Amino acid sequence: MEVDDEDDDWNPVVGPSVVLRPHVLQWSPAEQKSREHETKDELAADPLHDPEADDQDEQWVQDKLLQPDNSNVKTTDAVLNCPGCFTPVCYQCQRHEHYNRQWRAAEVRNCNVDRSRALSMAKDDPAQYFAVRCETCKADVGLLDSDGVYHLFHVLESLA
């Protein structure tokens, strides 16, 4: 489709004495219905929403994902997610005592441990660590120590 410039009769000439004004001088919003007059049908809940689903999901997480501690209490400091793809990587963890953005966990989900190469913190450090990566996007999320404890620090927290 070609544009014909001959049909365009708009040729603005703005000089020092020209004052531009909007073509709409006064605007008033459309009147809205009062909430008092809405019927019950208009306020009815979405038919696809299950108000009990959140409670059922919470119970499922309690039953399937959280392990009791020595006092038989199921708690967690946060739910941890991969920063690259937001996949949940840990449902039960404990915040590090000194480092605010580090977490310890006994179990992770949706992660792979790279045992092909051992890592250490210092040259003469006998402790060995293994990289923990997100299964979905392969982002590094933490380390696994020789005692089987996961140290997670490249994660996004959702406070539980």
C-alpha cells in the first residue's frame, strides 16, 4: 500500500506568535455505577477459582515436602527458588547464622550435583565441596559439602 502525500493537507507552520492549544478544552470521566447497585451475580466468585485450593496446597507441602525436626515440628525459614528460572530448589531450609543471604538444607529439589570436580575454599583446605546446579536452567545455586549438607547462596527466597 503506497502512501499518497498529495492527500495530506496538514502543513503546520509554527511561528513565534502561534499558540498551540488542545482541541479538547474540558474532559470529564464517564459516570461509574455505584457499588451499592451491583447485583449478587456481578459479585459472584470466579467459577474457576477454588477458595480451598490454598489450604489444600499448604497441607500437601506439609505432608510431602517438610520433614519434622527433633521436636517433631515441621518448619522452614524460606522456600528457595533458582534465580535464573524461578524453579523451586528447596522447600525446607535454615538461614545461616552469620550470612544473611546463605541457607543450609538437608535436601534440595530440581537440582543436580556435579561430582565430577571437587571444589575447596582455600588451597590447603581438606574440605571438599561439589557444585549444585538447577536442573532446569543449569544455574549454580550452591554447594554440597562432604557431610551431605547443602549450602545455598545463589537463590531467591520466598519467606515462608
